[in-house]
Amino acid sequence: MKPIRQPELTFFNKIIEDKFKHKRQAVETEITIEAQKLADKQAPTMAKQCGVDGDLKALKIACDKYKTFIESKNATEDKLFSDVRDQMKQVSSKLERIGMARAWDQVFDGYDCREDGAEYFVQKLNNCCYDEAYKSVKANHKVYNIIKDKKSECEIVLHTGSDINSTISTLQKVMKTVDIDLPVPSHLLQLAIK
């Protein structure tokens, strides 16, 4: 007896493999169709057979309540956020107009509706209040308002070309009016006399 050669062996192995593969696919398709038919018949009563029909009803009610809550929560959140945004726009708009009239260096439009609240505007207003108070105190400060003029007066006295004694004496008098002391050693003034 002559053994089967390698090419024939490979050929027949391939045919066997293909034939069984096609048959297996056909059988699996038939099993799947039959299983689906049976599952469709038993599906309505499966939960009852497993004893979870009451649990599933309770779960459905809980899910419905949760979804309703989430929807109402989102609607409430959207409404409240819209109110916050509208109020912030209104406050910002009013403060921008007042700021322009009062020459404030602050801007009131850099807020974030989700992060900032009234504190944002209170902080900005506190800064504006300080700035206005500073300007008011500065405008009413006796020495501050005359200091610039007195400095100019001192510079003029210094550049007049007068002798050192009269220049120093005049500078001391002018600077004393704004509470600035000009300490000049007396031995310097004596040198000029000689």
C-alpha cells in the first residue's frame, strides 16, 4: 500500500476543514434562530421566574424619580445661573457708568458667573472707595499741595546766583514752611564770608 503524498494530504485537509466550517456555521445559525424564538417566548416571564420582577419594578420607579430629579435640578440650576448672570450684568453695567463718571481706574466686566459672586464687585468697590478717599485726602492735605510749589521756589532761589549765606538762609526759610529742615554746618557759611 502506497502512503498518501503531501500535496494530496494538504488538499484533502483543506477540503475537510472548509466543509466542516460551513456545516458548523449553518448549524450555529439554526441554533441561534431557535434560541432567539425561545428567548422571545420566555422573556416576558423571565423576571418572574428569577424572582426579581418586584425588584425590577422598584428599580424602574427609582430610575424614573432620579431622572425627573436630575431634569428639575438642571432646570433649576439653569434658571438660577441665568439670574446670577443677569444680576451680574446689571451691576457691572451700572458700576461701569458710575466708574466713567467718577474716573475710576477699575473695570467691572472681568467676572466669571460660575466662580465670582457679589464679593467680586465688593472688592472692586472697596478699591474704588480707597482711591477716592486717597484723592480726597491728597486734595485737602495742606503740605502736599504746597510742596511742589515750594520745591520750585527752592530751585529758583538756588539758581539766582546770590551769595551762599543769603541763598542758604532763604532756602532754610522756604523749606521750613513745609516742615523740611536744611541742616547746613555753620563753618561752611563762615568760609564764604572770608
